[in-house]
Amino acid sequence: MYGSCTGLRPAGTAVAVCVAFLLSGCSGDGDGDGGAPVVGQRAEANGSYWVDPDGTAARQVAAYEKDGDQEKAGLIRKIAEQPAGEWIGPDAPTVEARRVTEAAAKADRYALLVLYNIPHRDCGQFSKGGAADANAYRAWVDGVARGIGDRQATVILEPDALLHLVDGCTPQEHHDERYDLLSSAVERLKRQPATQVYIDAGNAGWQSPEALHEPLRRAGIEKADGFSLNVSNFLTTAVSTEFGKRLSAKVGDKPFVIDTSRNGNGPYEGGDPAETWCNPPGRALGEPPTTETGDESVDAYLWIKRPGESDGDCKGGPKAGDWWPEYALGLARATK
């Protein structure tokens, strides 16, 4: 389905993507040998979001450096040195949210969290799954909120969840429940004093603003800080900005954020149109994350999708969410 976010890391899997030659699991000091992390925080002037010094890309840099491959290490650094979304898993939301927000607070940065656990997620496609039922989802969101506490966090709420109601992918019998879960999640998260919430609204190639504004209202946009666009997709920032402004005008001039993680070369226009979103070749990293967008309608450019993680087992890729170093290298090489 064009524009699907299938391929976002399945919520919860601690990065199952650590390459085989690294330490098992994804904890440690960031270089696989107990030394200093290979990446640190960016200068404040370049943005205020936390960079994970022990993320998968950072570990890949360390592995390449250990092997003496400085060319590949340098390429992957383009990814490792940028803040990216932390996808909260299903099993220990309080622990995960606390870990990330505490680390970000210690570095005097914001945490960027992505919630992707709605029941009947992704219409049974590559990233199918989600909470078992509505009560389980409400409890999970509550756990995330408690983990955030009073620390600064930006939350991207449920990529694709709203759009799969609008396009009919999610069966009608689940619609009322999902709207209620989304609006309840906004309300619960906004009880945290320093948490921003952006409801995902798909991308400019999927549905029109005319089709989206009423669903956004039902999902709680009035209480949210805004909406997100282009998550896990490749549409240009200019196209997303124009689309976002038209949608914003229909929902009380709410601002929005844009995922620029892989849109440097715009969308893929070759091959099967149904798979323009699934590991398309020749794509590039987009604008680095920043809150200094120069446009009052756009709160931030963010790397919500984690560059280098597969969209699914298409075009030779591993399963959705797994680290794919060859694709990560391709993104970095194509970046100007």
C-alpha cells in the first residue's frame, strides 16, 4: 500500500538489529569493547534532541572502525550522529520510556519517542501486531506516560493508525474504538507537564487534507500539539510542508513535524508502484533533525524512522525493523 509505514521498527523489539559480530543484545558502552561511545551529542545550536550513543548505527560505526574500514565507518556516522526516534516496545513501556527520557535529560536534550502499538496495527502487513485489546493499549500508554514523568519528550502517536481508518484498510468494526484510543492517548500523555504529542497524519501522497481533518478531530488533535507527516516515507520536505499547511488550516492552524530521515532524493518512481515505500533503491538521508525550520508552521524536521532499518522483506531486505547495513550505506552514499 502506497505510503504505508510498514517497516517501522516493530514496537518493542530491542534493537534486534545488532550485527552478528557485535555483542549480543544492544546494551553497552557504544563501541563493543567497553570504551568510550563513538558518537556524542550535537551542539545545542544544531537541535535539541538526544542522540543515542549506543544505538545500532553507532555500534555499526564501532564495528567498521574495529575492522579498519574507515570509509564505511564515516558513511554510517552520518546516521549515527543524528537523533532518531526511539520506538517504545510492548513489554516494558515504563522502563523504556524512563531509560530514554532520563538519558536525554542528563544530556540536557529532549527525548523523541514513537508509540506504535495500536491494536490491529498495520492491517496485517509487514509490521502487523499491536496491543491485544483496548484495555491493554490504555495500560501500555499509561506506562509510557509514567516512564516519561516530568521530563521533556516529544511523542509521535501511532504512525499509520489514523490513515488506515481513512483508507478503509482497518475494518469498520474497529474504527470507533481506535478513535477513542487515540484521543485517550493524547489526553493521557498531555497530563505529563513537559510532553508534546503529534498525531500521525500520513503523508502527502496518501490522502487529501479534505479527507483527514475530521478524522484528526476525532483522534484528539485539539488537545495535541500538532500532527506528524511523512513518517517512514520519502516525499520531499517542500511537498510535505505545502500539504501540511493545507491540513493545518483545517484543524485550527495546528503546527506539524516532518520526517526527513530518508527523503533527500524524494520518492522512488521506478518499479512496482505498490512498493515505492518498501526499501526503494537510490534514496538519501534528508535534512538533519532540527527545531529551527524557518517556518512557523513546521515545529521540527525529525528522523522518526531510523535510517538503515528495513521496511520489510522486500527487495532483498530483512524483516521489518531489522538493521540492514547495505541499505544504510546506500542512504549515506547518496546524501549530498
